[in-house]
Amino acid sequence: MKDSKNFWALDWLRFFLAVYLVVFHTQSEYFAPNSLIGSILDLGNMVTGTFFVLSGFLLTHVYFGTQSKQQGFKKKSFWIARFSTLYPLHMVGFVVAFSISLVQIYKTGSILVPAGLFDPAERPLETNELVAGIASHLLLLHAWNPFYQILNGPSWSLSALMFFYIVFPYLGISLYKFRQPLVLLAGLWVLFSLPGILAQLFDDNSVLIDGLLHRNPILRLPLFLAGIPLYAAYARRSNGAGVLGAAEKQGCLLLIVATAAAAVYLKLQYPGQQLHILRNGFYFPAALAIVWLAAFAGPAASALNTRWSARLGKASLSIFILHASAFHVLEKIEQVVRAAFAGQAGTQGIGSIISASRDIEPVLYLYPVYVALIVVGALIVQERLVTPVQARCRSMLTQWLGNGQAHKEPAPTVQKSYRMQSAWSDEVNVEEVAR
């Protein structure tokens, strides 16, 4: 099989996709939604779909990549490992986001959410809605709520991933052994596309339908499952030539560029409209092509490349989970500082400065600085806080639920290994030779 250390490119892929999602969620402060730049930076669903495909791809490599791993797979150990990876970081993001939201709760008595899909007005959540929303976050179930997102909105992906991880042990091996992976991928594409096609045909732009199509774990499941037959196809190719021809590379690149260009064109042609088919189905082949190209990258150019790709790739989930709260804080600091230095508040004190800061628009030249600070901050949080807590969580759960035995990944066939994570930084071991 193809040398797994070449998966360094998947680390870089995860990192750059995470950075794109930072920009996707924050660029509306700087670019008009119907502008060319705004549309180019509005392909977040394509990126999220690619993350889900990549997660399924890498987990299949780690747990089903050889016959010995298939026989040694244990559901309980798998679930402990996956929960221990997701939940600690989710709680860090939750605490930060909830702390920020306390200001709004103090002012309004609740949290404000959009009144409708295209309605600029906001409504306060009822007490029961607020309590249910907080409880669903604590239980990693908030992706199942189609009506509103609160606190750390992007973390719905973690909720969906937890569902995918529950399903993986039951469907993974059967999908991996399916004799015709391309047929299976085509079927998953149809399953993923149908809800979007139906919503488009009936022109249903209700909050319910939009929420279901956006983040419902069942409707998003085909993306994750697609990573399994995609890896099966990769494994078969790797046992042969193990490389992509120039025509295949060019075809994949053309598909990716054409998909992105078509999406941008449609967004510009139909401004202010919810194109469900774009989010549910259109990006599917391009997401597969992106992972396929990265998986077949050649050996890393240097040890430095491998080291930094591993560090930044591992931090990709922290970048994604923490960026919304971090950007909000950085933007508020900018507004307050600029209001103070501009003298807009006169001599009336901090209250007047804060009041004046609300009318200050953020400046574009500070935007790259914010993105860089978010990346650096997330890297520090990942390495200094999240990783130790994840290890401690896994150890404790193993003792409580795993009959006191330490969790073991499938045994490697060689000693030397290199660290890899699934698409959302699920830490696993990937050996130089497939286990």
C-alpha cells in the first residue's frame, strides 16, 4: 500500500480548509454578499463537505485499512477515543461562547436569533428554547435542532460528527468491502442530493427546511460515508501503481475549479436566494476530488514540512471551533480602541467609549492580522490545553467504561509512526506502512 507518511498533504488540506472556514464565517463584515469576492469566500458548504469526506477517509484507513485491523476493531474503544477527542474541545468552545453570550442575556434576558431565513429582524428565544439549546450543546445534540443556532454556531459539525462516529462501526466495514466503490459513491451522491433537489423543486425556504438541509446529521451522513469507499478505491490503487497520471490530476483539478466557478456564478446570478441544490449535492464530486488529490501527494519535501503540517493540521479543529468567539472579541477590541483614540467619546469615560464604538466599522487591513492571531491562538490552545485534557478524558473513560484496560489502536506492522488526525483533528496513529 502507498506509504502513509505521504498523508502529510491531508494535514495541510485540513489546515487550509479550516482557515477558509474562518474567512467564510467572518468575511461578511468586510465584503458585500453579492460581490465577486464575497461569493468566492462563500463556499463554506463545499469546504465542510470536504472535511466530512476526509474524516470518513482517514478513519477507514486507520481502522479498516488491513485485515488485521478489521478483526481487531472494538466499538467501545473506538467510541471512547472519538468522544475523548471531540468533547473536551467542544466544551472549551462552549465555555468561551457562553461567556460572551452572557452579555446579551444580561441585556435582553435571552439570546437573539433570526426571525426568519431572509428576515433581518431578530427575536429573543423563549426561556424553554434557551434552556433546550444550552442542554443540547452540553449533550452534543445541537445539530438536530433545525430551528436556530446559538452560542458557538460552527460547532454543529462536532454534533454531526458524533453521530457519524456512532454509525461508523456498524456500516464502515460493509461499505469498505463493497466490490464496486464507484457505484457506491454514485449512490451516496444521489442520497445526499435528493433532499436539496426536492426543497429546490418545491421552493421551500422555511427555517425548518433550511436548518435540516444545513446541519441535520442524517442528511449530512452520505458525505462522511463517502470517505469509506473513496478510501477503498485509494487502497486498491495504492496496491498497484500508487500514483495519479497527469490526465487524472488535471481532470480532478478541472472538476474542482469548475464546481467552484459555477457556484460563484450561480450566487451572483441569484442573489439573496437560497439555492438548496448548491449546498446539498452540487459539491459532492468536487469534495471527493479534493481528498483524492491530496491523498496521492508525493513524499514530503522536508522534515520541517511534515512537522508543521502535522501541528497545524492537528490544530484545525481548534481553529474552527474557537474562531467565531475569537473574532468577535478581536473586533470589539478594535472598535473600542479606535473609538478611544479617535476621541469620539469626548471626556465622558469608558461608557461613552463603548457606546461610540458600536458605530465604528472594522477596517480591512486588520482582517489578516485577526486571522493570523486566531490561528496562533488556536495552536497554543490545542497544544497546551486541549491535547492534555483529551488524553486525560480518554484515560478516565477507559478506566470507567473499558474494563480498566488502556485503549489501543490497531497494532502497527512497523515501529516507526507519524501522527495523523481524522479530518477534524481526531488523533490517531498512521504508520509509515499501513497497519
